[in-house]
Amino acid sequence: VYGAHGAWRWNWEAMRQRGDAEGRRIRAWSLASETALVLPPLTLRLRAALASGDRSPGDAIAGTFDPLYPKAQYFGELSPIGPRNMINLHPGIGWPLTDRLEVSAVAIGYWRHRRGDGVYDLAGLPLAGPGGSARLIGSQVEVSAEWRARPGLSLSGSIARFQPGPA
């Protein structure tokens, strides 16, 4: 679902995975959203995502969402966390400095959806195994700039700091 009304812009997505693989039933899902308020010259954004995690890795149901082919900038230009078994809140602000140069800043929080599942990188490799009581994966701040040299050509750069959490 996407659209715009007045100063508001939105893009909300829901995904569901079903099937069988390696003797386990696949029952996974993900929700992702971006809602923006355009108050010229600023754009305020809130992104949020939730990707299911596996309740019990030893049972007959695979519950970890698999994005199949995620792009490298899934949650930000330099995100170390992939869209599996996680909850993410991502407020940000963008402002144009000129007609062709825009700067943005975001803060991102990552939490595990299920404690019984691990923490994964973008490629789906485990960064941490299941277990423990902690949900907080970490937090990140990022500042980016994009320069549109001409139609069809832009250059961008980012700097980010990721602070790991107890999970």
C-alpha cells in the first residue's frame, strides 16, 4: 500500500512465506513501512520493520523470514543487520542544501523478534546464536549525502556508527 495525501507520503508492505524445505514447513512473514511528512524544506521519516524469527529451531516449522535476495542497503547505507528475526525502528530527517544536494540523518534501533532465534547479517549468516534473555541487537546513527550531478547520475556517501547491544 503506497500513496500520498497533502504533506503525507507512505509505503507499507506485508510479505508472507509458505511452503516446505528440508522436511520443515515454512511459516514466516515480514512487515515493513515508511511514513513521511514533508514540511518544506525538511522531510521527516519513520521507517519500521518486523521480520519473523523461529520459535523453536528444533521443531517442524521454519519461522525465520528469508528475504531471498536482499539489497546491500536494506536498512541504511551501512547496515550490518539483515532482515531476519528482527524488529527495527528507523526515524530520520532529510533536508536539501541545494536543488541537487540533499543531506539526511537517521537513528536506527534493532531488536530480536524471537529470543529462541539468532541474529543475522545481511547474507543470512548468524552473528549470534539463539538463547539468552536480551532482545536489543544494537543501535546505529548514520549521516548521508546525495548529489544529483544530472538526470540519471548521482553520487552518494555515508558515515555510520553501529553500537552492538547485549543480544
